[in-house]
Amino acid sequence: MAGFVSHFTNRLDAKGRVSIPASFRAVLARDGFEGLYCISSSHCQAVDAGGNELLAEIEKRSEAFAKLSPDHDALAVALFGASENPKIDGDGRMTISDMIRDHTGITDQVTFVGMKYKFQIWEPEKFREYRAEAQKRALAMLSGASPASSQGEPA
Amino acid sequence: MAGFVSHFTNRLDAKGRVSIPASFRAVLARDGFEGLYCISSSHCQAVDAGGNELLAEIEKRSEAFAKLSPDHDALAVALFGASENPKIDGDGRMTISDMIRDHTGITDQVTFVGMKYKFQIWEPEKFREYRAEAQKRALAMLSGASPASSQGEPA
DNA sequence: CGGGTTCTTATGGGATATCATGGGAAATCA
DNA sequence: TGATTTCCCATGATATCCCATAAGAACCCG
């Protein structure tokens, strides 16, 4: 399996539940994390979600600061205060919390976007907008900035 | 086997399945990737497909940016959000997803085009047009480098 | 060299499993 | 005790598995 890839849009039911895409569940199962790790993105209206691989990435960030230092404490509050650990029920569904609702603007549909080591949870329309923007940025990043490497890119 | 070479056009069946050319399957088997890795091309109406070798190429591009940064997120959405990991069934067929259909315009036939380390998935007519254009460009590029004499016809 | 025979491959279709989704009932909580 | 959450089962749609077949290629062997 190649991490979280592709994107899917699923309906929210009357109880606030939504199916996590089966292929994402398969990745999570292999990762071994209990439930799902979620954290609000600091720079867009989405929630990052994943398992141990995502958590490790987050922890790596706070390790840059010495524990007990004011900086570390502030970062820890910001990171873990914005986190949740929702359960996944027997049918592969999670419930969308108020925190996720508020941060994303989700009402009745949810878009899951694979990003390899994590995936994001979006309100579908907001995702479409972000995606268009991201594609432009990606194009610019890939064509312009090539700091180290020697040769150009394949046709 | 020397990578993906030559091109083939196969029919799509009523269930949306299409046979992957046997020679391509042989390359994939040797590559060892589970299923097939597909990503929409950002500059033409085709889908890039392959195994670990292609995936490595894609991953290399996002490694230049720190994870969790806005840049990395944008790139990951553009790359992995536009990717898929279709299965290959016991008879060597894959199903053409809606994403591939939308991006390529495929309806009832699929052209597979070998490109050494990857192959592309095209709607046959669109491929013919692209190919004609590509040959012109290739000719122009080659004429600058060496005393180009005769051009053979590819089979 | 030739003629048959076996393999491979692309394609079709029926049967089965998986998935997203809905809803009832039991459990939990305040 | 009333409201919410968790567990369990139902269902339609889709995807997957498995087998069948025909055409062609490769192969074998006299």
C-alpha cells in the first residue's frame, strides 16, 4: 500500500457519522494506531488526520524545543490542544466533532484527501477552492525551485 | 525486460475494466509494487501509471519541503490527492475510475503508452493528436544536436 | 518444413464479497 | 430520566473473484 492517496467525498448521516474511505482504513490498520489522530490545520480550514506516522511528525516538531521551556509548553498547547482522538466504529465510521465542524465548516458532506503520510478532512466546496490554488502553487514550486540537484526533469 | 515500451489499445468492458498489456504487467511484477500507482498528469490529458519507480519519482518532488508546512501540504494535495492505487485483478485488468475518466475523456477504449520508467493512459484519439505534436517537437529538438539523416518509422 | 497442439492473452459474464449508508436497540452519561 | 452515544444488523450498489472462450502466438515433433 502506498500511504493515503486519492480523494473521496462521503455523506454525513443523521447521527453525525461518516464512513472513512476503505482504502484509508486499510492504511490505518497497517499503521497500527488505535482510532484516528486528528489535529486542526493551522494554515487552512481542514483537519489533518492519520495514525502513528502523523503523530510522530507532530512530535518531531515540538522536540525542537527543550521540554519545560515556555516555547515548548506553548507549542504543546497549540498542537495537542487542537487535537482529538476519535474512535472508529465497527463499520469504519467516525463522528464529526464540534471542533471539526467549527474549523472546517462541514455540514452534510465530507471530503477526505490523501496526502501520503496523513489525510485531510474538508468541507467539499472549500476543498475544491483550495485544490485549485494548490495546483497552481505546485506547478510553480516544481518548475522554479530546484535548489540542490543537478539535471533538469524528465519530459 | 527493459521497462515499459511500445503502445497498445484495449477495449473497456461493461464493468469499466480494461486489460493492462501483458508486457506492462511483466514489468510491474518485476517492480514488485502492489497494484498500480496512477497520477493525473498536470500538463496533458493523460494519467501516469507505474510502480515503485514512478512513486519514488513523485515522492522525491515533495521531499524538498518540510512536512506540515503550507508548501508541503499544497504539493501533497496536488500530487497525492490526484493519485490512485487501483488493484489489478487475477486476469491482469484494472478498472478505470471516474477520476481517470474525467481527466482523460476515456469512454470505451484505452491506449497504454510505454515511457520506460512509467506508462501513460490515454483516450486513443487524444493520444493520436498528442503523438503527432510530440513527434514534431522531437524532430525539432533532434535536428539541433546531430546531423540528422533518416527517420525510421516506429512499428 | 509443416501441421498440429499447447500457451498466452484479451474479453465476457455469473456469482460473491465489500462498502457506504440507514436505522433500531442497548448502553452510557449527566 | 431524557438525551446522546455505541453497537449491531439490513440493504442496495459496486467491486472483486472465478471461470469460460476465442483468437493468436509460440512451440514441438515428426
